[in-house]
Amino acid sequence: MRLKNRVAIVTGGGGGLGEGISMCLAREGAHVVVSDLKLELAEKVAAKVKELGVKAMAIRTDVRKPDECKEMVDVTIKEMGRLDILVANAGVDGLPTGDATASPLIEDIEEEDWDLVVDVNLKGVFMCNRAVAPYFKEKKSGRIINIASVAGRQGVDFLAPYAATKAGVISFSQSVALQMAPYHVNVNTVCPGIIWTPMWERLASFASTSLPDFGGAPPEDVYSLVVQSMIPFKKDQTPTDIGNAVVFLASDDASEITGQALNVCGGMRMN
Ligand SMILES: NC(=O)c1ccc[n+]([C@@H]2O[C@H](COP(=O)([O-])OP(=O)(O)OC[C@H]3O[C@@H](n4cnc5c(N)ncnc54)[C@H](O)[C@@H]3O)[C@@H](O)[C@H]2O)c1
């Protein structure tokens, strides 16, 4: 119960890592506002969170839209009475939309695919951080945890736009940490490794059809191969592994930690 009665917002909370993070926060006693572009997904997760005996609500938010991010914060404070923790988790993979066999080469990347991944992953984090900053500054406390990726630590050949946004999230979070330090607001980043979520299902299908190295292998085999070849622990991570790291950074145990990026990746990256 390290987060008893604190109130958290989790963006992109309607599935995958967002669901795991929401459940971990709730298990530690936090009330959770599950925010997602898809309201029906957020509602399903909010119902599961409530079963743990804390308050939960679902809200539809497109993190690209400043008005919707502000509304997410305002509604949370109005309905829950306070806000203590922001987890900016919403993200997209940045793979070519439409044609599943499209090339990920720089010369073939479409401008609209670049814009989408930058808008959601980088501008979306900015919008959510901006929306909570005045409130956290005024109450002189708060925790911001932005979800980046190990792809932000080192480029990935077939995910160039995605990796660029995640490196941006790490850097942006450090700047926000410096700005918020005088107000006792801790701002950190979690860099997950490889987790089987709808995002990785898409990545594995894409790799299978578009990357010759995988020769059309079934997506599950592609995933296994990537995990085995890239992760020293020889196993993937789970949404709960990421949720546990978020809980730690949101808790009083992490009061002296700010501006850090924590890899949760079985040793896949050590920088
Ligand atoms: N799965 C992994 O292996 C992995 C690894 C490293 C980092 N991450 C990061 O973790 C986060 C969650 O990833 P995931 O695997 O759960 O992905 P996912 O695709 O399974 O879930 C992402 C969620 O974000 C929501 N979303 C998409 N666009 C949005 C928008 N504009 N506004 C609000 N919500 C939006 C989706 O509806 C979805 O519920 C992402 O930031 C991702 O980059 C994932």
C-alpha cells in the first residue's frame, strides 16, 4: 500500500502496458484514471481496477490534443479530488500504416507516418506534462513518469521514427525534471524492453512480412527469436514488470530520484 489514496492518471491505459501499470498502481492503493483514445478499452480496464477496491474512472483522451489533455487533468481533480501521479504511456509504433509490406527504409517513410508517431509519442508526452505542470507546481509535489523505450537508448534499423521519439522523451523528461525540481516534483522515464502487447503483435507481423531476415516466419516465432537473440536474461518482460518500476518511481522510496531513465529490459541495454 505504498500509494494509498494517491490519484494517478495513466494515458494509453486501455491495454498492453497501460493496463499492467494501472493494475500495479491500484494494488498499491492508488485510485486510477484510465485514459485512452479508445473509451471502450479504458472502461474495461477501469472496471478491472475497481475490482481491487480502489476508485477508478475511464476517460477518452487523445494525447495529441491540448484541450483534451487539459480536460483529462481538470476532470480528474474535480472527480477524484486530487492528482499525484501522471504516467504518460500512450504510444504508437510508427510503422507504415496501410500497406503491411511497406518498406521501413528512410527513403520510403511517408511524411504522415513520421508525423503520427512524433505527434503521439513526443508531442503527446509534452501535452500531458504541460497539462499537469501548473497543478503540481502549485501543490509543490507530484510524480511524472514518462514511458520511453530501450529504442530511445539506441537506434533500431526498422523503427527509425519510433526510436527518435523515444530518445526525445528521455531528453524532454530530463529538461522537465530540472524545471520541476524546485517544486519537489520528480520526473523520470521508464524504458521498457520487449513485451507481448498489441504493439508487439503488429511489430512481429510487420517484421515477418517486410524484413528478409525473418523469411515470413509466424509472428510468434519472430518475437521469440528477437527475445532470445537480444535479451541476456533470454526472456521477455511483462506489463507487471513495467508497472512495478512505475510504482517504485511513484512511491516515497524514490523521493531522491529525478531526471533518470530506468531500463526494464532484462539487460538488453545497459546505458
Ligand atoms: N510493448 C513493448 O514491447 C514496448 C517496449 C518499449 C516501450 N513501449 C511503450 O510502452 C507504451 C505502451 O505500449 P504498448 O505495447 O502497451 O502499446 P499498445 O499499442 O498495446 O497500447 C497503446 C495504447 O495507447 C493508446 N493510444 C494510441 N494513440 C493514442 C492517442 N493519440 N491518445 C491516447 N491514447 C492513444 C491505444 O489505444 C492503446 O490502448 C508505448 O509508449 C510504447 O512505445 C512498449
